[in-house]
Amino acid sequence: YLLKNSAESVSYLIPLLQRLQANHQHKVLVVDDSKVVRHHLINLLERQNLTVIQASNGNEGLLQLERHPDISMIITDNDMPEKDGITFTYEVRQTYSRNQIAILGLSASSDRSMTAQFLKAGANDFLYKPFNQEEFNCRLHHILNMKDTSDKLYRMANQDALTGLWNRRYFFSQQEKIISGPTNIAMMDVDFFKKVNDRYGHDGGDTVLVQLSHLLQQHFDDAIVARFGGEEFCIQYQGEFTVFCQRLDRMRLAIEQQPIVFNGQTIWITMSIGAVTGTAPLTGNKVDALLSIADQRLYHAKQQGRNRLIH
Ligand code: GH3
Ligand code: MG
Ligand code: MG
Ligand code: MG
């Protein structure tokens, strides 16, 4: 069980690797049946400013994953009672991709095929025990850097840069994931937004979009709120249509009553909304059909005087 600590022997080459930035955001799950090994790993990880959670076998590991959906990395031993690490890795991969949760496999076995077995089951990397502490740190940092890069790419591809809301691409990618039940869509557009830009400049307009986005998110933290383009937004909500419409109208009123401060000036805005309901699954071009109805209703809201919801 003694883990080889030869950090001193390499310290003349490179200083002990430490990853100080951004680590607090990573939560690591350590799965090993040996308490001694677990504590050694936890100690190594906590020195890297990581938050650590533990489990003593694969089944417990799965339970911890359910309890902590924000785990970004798993370090798992293979040789454990109840569920071994390779089976555990395979099962985690049925739900989470390599980019969602990184897995580092460990084993004290003398079986040289262990590396391939772990990688085939879906692990990102593997180390034989006992391991060199600095090699462990190097692999850990490599995995976390990859994770940070893929998280960043995901955000860049799916989030709107100005407001932080989901973008159109993400909105469409989520529709197929809704398997059943009522699903509602609202299209909304800021009224006379050109005037805001004309009067307060483009920066004033941008400030309005950012603050408005916060308000939309506050009102619909249980729904997908996306910026579709310019000053056009879309909300997708699962639940009763009447509840959706009540909440939309409450939000519309809140927007009307909420002053937006820009450079010491107060900007007031209103929004027009068109809402529609459908039933999942939204296969084929059903999403497009619903969006087109919501868009027509938004158009009518504009025609009938703006600052209103049509459903
Ligand atoms: P309506 O009530 O009919 O919607 O009137 P409107 O003035 O809002 O008309 P429209 O929707 O056509 O105008 C959208 C304007 O939004 C035009 C464009 O210059 C501006 N816009 C689009 N994207 C951005 C952005 O990212 N920032 C800012 N500041 N303005 C934007
Ligand atoms: Mg073991
Ligand atoms: Mg507009
Ligand atoms: Mg518009």
C-alpha cells in the first residue's frame, strides 16, 4: 500500500507541479477500497486546491455521482469488492462522456493489459500503483487542462458571448432531448430597440440586452432561455401552458417596471411575446412549426400595440 514518493529525486529538474488557478471549481471523486490509499490521494489532491469526495467501491461511486452532479473528475482503483474500477468506468461512460467527467484509472495489479482495459472502458488515462507523485501531478494537470479546454469550447459553442444566455444552436440541440409531456415555446422581441440604440448608442443598447437577460433568467431559472439574435429571445419551458403564460406575463410586467441604468441615465423598455404549446417528442420539423407559430403571435403582439403577450 505504500505509494512511492520520489518527488524529491526529481525536484532538481523541475519544481513540484502545482496548479493553483481555477482548481477550486473542480470536484474530484476518489474511489478506492483502501482507506490508506484514499487518504493519500485526497492529500495529494487537496494540495492542488481540489475539492475531494470519496467512495470505497464502484457502486458507492455511482451513488456519489448522483449526489454530486458537479463532479468533473474521477480517480478510481480497479481492484475493489462489489464493483471493480473498469466496470465502474464503463458504467459511468453510459451517461457521461470523456469531456463531461474525466476518469483516471489506477491499479496495483501486475497485469500489463490493465492500461488498455481501462482506456477501452472509457478512462482518459491510467497509472500503475505505486506511482511516482510527480507523474501523478503531471497526469492530473494534463487531464484538468483538457477538461478546462473542452468546457471552454462547449461554452463558446453554446453560449451567447454578450449576455451569457444559451444560443440558438444550444436551443435546438436540446429539443430532441425532451422525450414526453407538454413543451412550450415563447418568442420575444424588445419593442423599438432601434430607438434605444439611436438615443443611448450601441453600448447603451448592449447594457439593456445584458440586464434584460439577467431578468429573463431570474424569471425562468427552470427553463432554457436563449438569445436567438439581436434583441430577440426564446424560452422553452416544460409544464402547463397556462402556468407558462402567467409567468411570461408577470415577466413582461417586471420588464416594463424595471429601470435600466446606463451612464447615469435611466432607460425604460418593453417587450412583445408570442407563446405556443406542443407535445414532446418534437420530431422532424415540429420545432420549426412551433417556432413559426410563436413568431406569428409575436408579430400580432407588435401589430396590436406591443408590450403584450399573445398566446
Ligand atoms: P420593433 O418594436 O418592431 O421590434 O422595433 P425595433 O426597433 O426593435 O426593430 P428591430 O427589431 O427591427 O430592430 C432591432 C435592432 O437591434 C436593429 C439592430 O441595430 C439592433 N441590434 C441587433 N443586435 C444588437 C446588439 O447586439 N447590440 C445592440 N446594441 N443592438 C443590436
Ligand atoms: Mg483496491
Ligand atoms: Mg425589436
Ligand atoms: Mg427584432
